Amino acid sequence: MKRLGLPISLLLFVGCVDCNKEVNSNIFIEVSEQVKLDFQHDPGADGSYFMPESIGSGCAFLDYDNDGDLDIYLVNGARHSGNNASQSPLRNRLFRQEPNGTFSDVTEVSGLGDPGYGMGVAVGDIDNDGNIDVYITNYGLDVLYRNNGNGTFTNITKEAGINNPHWGCSAVFFDYNLDGYLDLFVTNYVDYDPAERCMDRSGRPDYCGPGGFPGVADILYHNNGDGTFSDVSTKSGIAKGVSKGLGVVSADFNNDLFPDLYVSNDGEANQLWINQQDGTFQDLALLLGAALNAAGHAEAGMGIALGDMDSDNDLDLFITHVGSESNTLYRSEGDYGFQDESGAMGLAGPSLPYTGFGTGFFDLDHDGDLDLAVANGRISRGTLLKTNNIGYWDYYAEPNFLFENDGEGRFHLLDKNSSPFASLIENSRGLAFGDVDNDGDIDLLLANSGDPARLFRNDLEKKGNWLIVRVFDSDLCRDAVGARVTLQVSGRRLSRFISPGYSFLSSNDHRAHFGLGMDTSIDRVEIQWPDGSTETFAGVRANQIITLKKGQGSKSRSLQTAKYGNS
């Protein structure tokens, strides 16, 4: 990859070249009304400027009924004080995708209409029965729902041993000890006191920031394999890292076959918890260059994108931040950790005026490299950017971002008129990625605070072919979360890590999506399973959705070798 010869201190503030690049306007056509996705997020705003109103909410793509298409789960707020406290309760909503591509609200029959003050959602099969279960983070007690396999869910929070009364935000399922059962990591934000009152610069009441409240330790739950979980936060070392967590993603960052964790913190150093293979974790973010930006400053970390944006087979990280701070791209340098190359790669300058939340890498146009989407929205009152439907949340609304990768890891901001997703000005938070119509490209589900949820279908004319791979462990009867999928295509290697918990407060399509450029066939597909074994599948054609099952490929030597951070 070509590198720019600018000092890091300057790169941080350099904007993108060829910003607002024009492309075909058929990127991400909004189809919410067309597919009957009708959801209005309500944070219960009552004029008290209750801080959780400004943070949520999340969303998820999930196939809860195992029919092969993606359903949708949307997290809602709740009444909390004032005159609206006596009104009918607000609930999260589950929408089932029907064979004709429309969605039906099945919240009541499913039992998944949690009434808590919702923040985020994590999705994973906790009991290896082949059915996706759902964990919901709340301002207040989190909730775990078990999928009964018949279209209904049961709240098993208490009997499962889950007890997180704090302000939970992003969460992720992952198997940290490789015993075959998915464990759970939950980020906790701050110890908020609703009695505190804050003002904006004009002396008007507004939402408080995190600075006036102490942080809260995140929680690691070990899956005991019998339907219960044990809190191992202290034993594992996670509890020592008290901070203000908002985002989390799990991946094997040091290629030792054990999954690690990256946590984005609000106004404090981010954490990179390296799995020590003995049930404990060590935070090596500062040592490895992923704790602070290039200027040595902690930033307001929110959403996290994970992916190999420069096609060198290392996992890079992109973190969204509050306005006046640039979003940060931590480019992986392999054994040497990470380097902030936000400015050099065109991602610093455009983000400075805006506050980013949900985000993700994906191949927008199938040219073989990873592009980027960012959902924006303020946390404090600002300049009015839209003139229609003036309301409470309009003063917090901002446009979203779409960035195109030039093939060398440098990004160009697409013109806001390129897509309704980019031209929309609302108070956006969660953002989920998945192929909702199974046509081979990635669509977007956007969760807005105080505004409707929106589904965007990717109708862009593609530059190449594609492949979607579901990796399934038949022994465990579930998707192989933590697997690495690598395609060998015309002398190049394209890699994806199965980790659906990226972005912000959201969960994504469990399948791996690849743009292939002009290639119509794949030399081979290599899957490194979570237990470290590796299989190769040959004879795979482009432009299809395939399921590859463990044990059905040709066994091959492990691709990975251990690196830093293990005792």
C-alpha cells in the first residue's frame, strides 16, 4: 500500500482529497415504508434532559426463525419521569421478514418486547441449540432472552445468573476460553446521577456529558454450558479497567487463536484486552498504540468498525468520536501494534464537525476493498441543519457519511446527494450491516434517537462480483463466531473475521461478505475455525450465498502463529 510521507502530527488534521466525490445516486435507497418497517424510537424525552435520552439506541439483523433471511430487532427507550411516566410503556420491537420481503411486527407473539430503558442488543446462540438468543442492555437491569425455537422467547435473566444493574451499552458474544459455548462481554458507561443538571454555552438546559460522573467497570460473563453464566470480571482482570465504555468488538488481534476484546471509552483511554489463554486478560492498548490518538490524547470513543481496510490480512480499527475530535483509524502494523493514520487515509478532516456513533467497514461496490459508513448525531444542542419538521431532536441532527476506499486504504467522502442515507439529517445512533434481501450486497439498518428507524437497500451498480459465506459448526449447531474466512483469489488474499458485534449498540449479519472485483471464481476458501483447526474448500464460484460446514473441507495447516501479549 502507498504511504504518505507526512509527519503523524500533521496527518491527524489533514482532510480527504477529492471529498464529496460524486457517484451513482442509487446507493442505499430507503425502503422502510415499502417493506412495512414501521418503528418510531421514543426516548421518553420530558424536558428533564435525562442523559440516557442522548445515547441510545441500537438495532440488529438476526435470523431468529432460521428461515434463511434476516429479521430486524429495534431497541426503544422508556418513560422515566415527569408527565409521561404514566403513559403506556414503550417496548423494543421484533420484525419478521416474510417471503415477499416485507416485515411483520411479531413483538407480542414473540415475547421479545422488553420494556426496559433500552440501549443496545447482542445476538448469539448461548446454548448451542441452533436458535439465536438475544441480550439487551438497558439503563438499569439488562435482560437475556432465550429463543424457544418456535417463534417465541423466554426471559431467563435471573435463572441464567445475569445481574447487571448499571448503565449497559454495547455487548458482544464470544468464546473467550474456546470451550464451545459463547461467553458475554458488556460495556458499562457511567454512574449517572439524574439529579445533576447541565447547561449549554448559552445557559440553556442540555444533556450532561460523561465528565461529571465516575466510570463503571465492564462485565465479563462466563457461559457455564448449562444455561447459566458466572460473573468472572474480577477473576479475569476485566474489573480492574474501570472506565466509561460505549463500544466493544471481539477479534483475534494477535493471531494466537484466542479471541481478544477492544473497548472504546468516552473521554478515556481505549482498552485492548489481550486474552492470556488462562481465563485472564491484559490491557495492552497503550503498548500497542490503540489507546490514544497520534497526539497522545484520549478521545470520546463510541462506535467501532473492524476489518482489513488495506488488504494486508491484518485487522484494522476505526473509532467514531464526538464533534471537534476527528474519528480515528488505527491501522494494524502486525506484530508492532497499531498506528493512527486517520489523516493520511482521509478520515480525520471530514469528521471534525460531526459526532459519530454506528459504523462499519463493508464492500459497497464489490471492487474488492472495504468502504466505510458512519451514522452521525449530536449529544448536545447545535446549529439547526434541517428546516423541515422542526422539533426537539432537529437541533441534534446531522448527516451521515459514506466513504469509498480507493483500493489502497485511502478513503474519499461521497457526496451527500449520492444517497438518502448520506443526505438524511437525523439524530442517528445504531447502525447494522447485512444482506437483508439476499441479493449479494450489504444493506443498512439505521436506528435514530427520537426518529424513525430506517432500512436502506443497496442498489448501486456494482464494479464486480461477490460471495457471501456462512460458516457453520455442525458439532455446536451454530454459526462459528470467532472463525476467520480467507479467500485466495487471483494471487490475492481477502480476509474476514466472524464477529457480528461491531458498530455501536448493534449486531450484524453473521455471514462474511466479499466483493471480488472482476473475478468469477475463487481459488480456495480457507476457514480457520475457533478451535484453531483449518480447512480448505475448493471449487467455489462467485455470486452466490454458501454455507460451509466444519468437517466438510480438506484439513490444512493452521495459518496463524502466536504473537504479543501471552504468558
